[in-house]
Amino acid sequence: METLKATNLNYIQAIDPEAIEKIFYPYVAINSESGTPAENAASAYVYRHFKDHPYFVKHPEHFGLYKVAHDPHQREVAWAMVKGSSNRTIVMVHHFDIVEIEDFKNHKAFAFNPETLLASLAEDPEAISEEAMADLKSNQWIFGRGSADMKGGGAIQMAIMDAYGHQEDFDGTLILIAVSDEENLSGGMRSAAVLLDELKDRYQLEYILMINSEPHQRKTPECGMLSGGSIGKILPFVYVRGILAHAGKSPEGFNPVQILSEIVRRTEMNPSLADVAEEVGEMSPPPTWLMVRDSKTTYDVSMPLTAFGCISFQPLSSMPDQIIRTLVDMARFSAEEVAARVNVAADLYHKHTKRPKRTVRWAPEVLTFSELIQRCEARFGERFHAFYQDALKKENDNMYSGIDNHAEATWNLLDSILDFLGTDQPMVIIGVVPPYYPSVSYLDRAEHTEVVLGLKQALNALTTENYGQSYDLEAYFTGISDLSYVSLKPEEVQTLEVAVAAQMPLYGDFYAIPFEAIARNAMPCINIGPWGKDFHKISERVLKEDLLHRTPAMVLKAIETMLGKAGEASVPAAETQRIHDIS
């Protein structure tokens, strides 16, 4: 069956919908739950798909599996490259991992089979919302785990690669990267950044655009959404060490929960800690705490010794060092306020019970993780270094074997360090746990602004004429995506390495970011994905029209615009200048 039509010898006009379906349904059928060895079945599927394609039979060096570094599940990045007559290269990326299916309840057996799931949900109207049921009855949507997020976009990209595999002489180069772990730590994309660096050197490639195909959401059915970047994410931790005491002698101790609670109160959903990009009318979500706990695992009458929490920031423009400084300042205010309150209460207790006047005044100290390490090294020298290396190895081994996650391992490591250091005053330590996602946007560089605004113009011309639909452009994809590892400025590398690596206790072996490789290969990026709804829910679904027709046409148009008709990818200089004058 013919899977493509050509406008000329170089560029593809359309993809046969059946070609996408033949990839999509077997892809969705794979349970590739994120953070598990099951993801390997999805990378193997992508590899097998290209293995028998005539182009890759002829060029076996142009596809393969690339190991994710230091991965406990031995996961791999699946990749393929169609090398045309030019080194100007477009990269398409998608992730094949999915979230778990616990919310499917009685429908778990059908989660990966859209046809049987449709029938099962139709008989259980209470399982999904009224809107979802209406979409189900319309027969315009395909339901199933991973249908939207994001094997639909992956199937489109793979079908496009198949088509271009029959066009070796086209004026450009096309690469597909299928990655694991996007729903967790983006280990696949971080390794893919290194792979792209290697491919660039091996084939002298010039990266001109990355296309992601994450599903988009809509405010109205008539208007879709393109994304010219991706929001960032950073997870600062706050570790509080108190002074242990029996509950009946509370004035003799210091409960760490007090300080952590005060920090949470000052920061949770605090809009002053969010970024606002007024020029494009976008704002980052105010920060929220994802974990807040004390160290007690069983009941007794003692205070907890430590408390630990992780807060999620999703910046548009704030850098990690700015966020850490802000959090340190708020922690100092919180610690001082709590200490004053505790000192007053303890003094009052001593006064009323006729005890001797207190000689100890609580004065908590707030340090960043790097400052804590510097203090230990200055005080103990080689003895601390030897201890620290052993403690690091233990926690890395625990993570690799699955005993602890990053937050738990970080907490354990800090307990060990504070036990080694010793302290007679409460302490607050602030740092970062993985993952870290840099924010990226076409607003960051004038040349990227020109490319992305030009693509918006070309894509809207296509969709308006052929589908009666328009597409808005957002500067930041707000769902967090692998596009974060696409573009860094060279001058940002050192700042990020210091701010992230120095403040992340377990940075290095198990988790690292190839900042330099990302900066070397920085390229503009755009998300062109199908319309989807209810990601991560039982009613996850993708619009058939987008999956089979509109989105493939848009991705093809973006490729043609960038490689074949560069004039269409430009916008008036005045418009580009206007954006940057505002920003």
C-alpha cells in the first residue's frame, strides 16, 4: 500500500492513515510503565519496526538502541536517522513510557486495547465523566493508556520516518529519538542529548529544529495549541534537624516540624514565588509541596529528630541559584520566628515551674547543602572526605537497587552527615533533589523566535485552509517535557552546573545532566501534537482526526518549511524585534 505522496522529489505531502494505525495500536498494546523494566519492550518495538525497512536494511548504521547511562533497568533510547543530501537536520522526539493503570480499576484488563476498552467503558457510565462518555459515544476519540500521552505522537513520527526512508535524496536529514523515563526522571532524554552530540560529530550534522509531539489541550474545540518551549522544574528540599527531647520535657528540645511547617506556610501556593511572562500572558504555577514528613516511623513519646520536605517550582525564567537564594531567605525568616516563639514558651515554662533560668537560647542555622559540605571539609578534612565517599556509595547503591528513591536517599545522606558533624543547635539544610528540568522557550533567543513564529505562521496557513482550524502559540509547554534538554546558552552552563550539581547531594553517578552537550547542540524547538484529553486518567484519549490526518500534515509542513522553503519559516523583522523589545 502506498504510504506517501510527494510534492516533488524531496518532500512528503501526506501519510496514509493506515500506516499510522498499523504502528499506533501495537505500540499502545505495550505496557511500558515508567520507571520499570517494562519500558524495554517499547524501545524494542521501535527498533524492530525500523529493522526491516529497506532504508535501514541498506544503512544499518543509521538506527539502533543507545543505553541510558547508569540505569538500574537497563533501558535504552531507540533512534533512527534518514540521511538526505544535506546535513541540515530536524530531530523528532517522543517518549514511550506511560503512567500506571491503577485508576482503571475493573477495566485494567482493557487499558492497552482501545477497542475492548471502548466497549467495557460503554457498559460502565459511572467510570468516566459525562464529557468523556459523550466523546466515547461520538466515535471520534481513541481511548487507552498511552493513546494520547504519548504513543499517538510517537506513531505519527515513526510513520513519517518510514515515508522519508523512501526519499534518500531529500534535501536534509531527519532523526527520530524515542525515549524512556519522561514521566519520571527523563533518563532517556538526558542520554539522548549525549547521543545527539555523538551523531553530530560522526555525521557533521547541523541541528536546526526539534519537534516534540506531546498531546495538546484546548480551551475551545476550534483552536489548537503549539508550544515553542517547555516549562522548567526544580525540586528544592528542606531538611530540618531538631534537638531530641521527651514530650514531657518539650522545653528542653526543639521540634523540627515547627520550622518546616512555617516554611511550608510561607511558600505553599505563594504567587510571589511564581514567574510571570507578561509579554506572552503566561505564568508559572505557584510552588507546591510534594512531600512533607518527619523522621518517626513508629509511635513513642519523643519528638522527631528530623523533618524533610520537597517543594516543586516550575519556573519560566528563574534560574536554580535564584530559587535557592529565595528559599534560603524565607527559611531564615521562618527559623528565626519559630525560635523566638519557642524561646518565649520555654522561658515561661521555666518561670512557672520555678526551674533555673534557661542558659541555652535556640538559634537555628540555615545552610545550603554546598555550605554544609564546605564546613565539614574545613573542620574534618580527609576524615570527612573518606566518610562522605562511603556514605555516597551506600546511598547510590540503595537507589540503584531500588531500596530508596532520590528523596529518601538524600534524607538518609543528610542524617549521616549531621551525625558525623554533630550540632547542639537546630539546623536547616536546603538543596535540590532530582529531577531538574531547565525552562526553554523561543523567547530566549532572537534566532529561535524567528524560526518558531515563522512555523506558527506556516502551520496556521495550512490548518486554516484545509481544516478550518487555527492554532495559538504558547511560549512554554506547561506539562513538563523532554524539550527542556534541547537548548541552553553556553554562558548558562557553568551557572547551572554549580547551582544544580553543588546543591544536589547525589548528583553524578545515578543522576546527571549533560549541560555542555545540550548547549553545543542548542536548537529551536516546537511541540506539534494531537489533541488529547484526561492524560494519566482512565479516560485518556486522543482525537482520531488529529492522530490520523491533521497532526501528521502539520509535522510534515514543519519539516518542509524548515528544509525546503526557508522563506516560509521567516516572519517580518519588525515582529521578531517587537517580541524581544517586550521581553
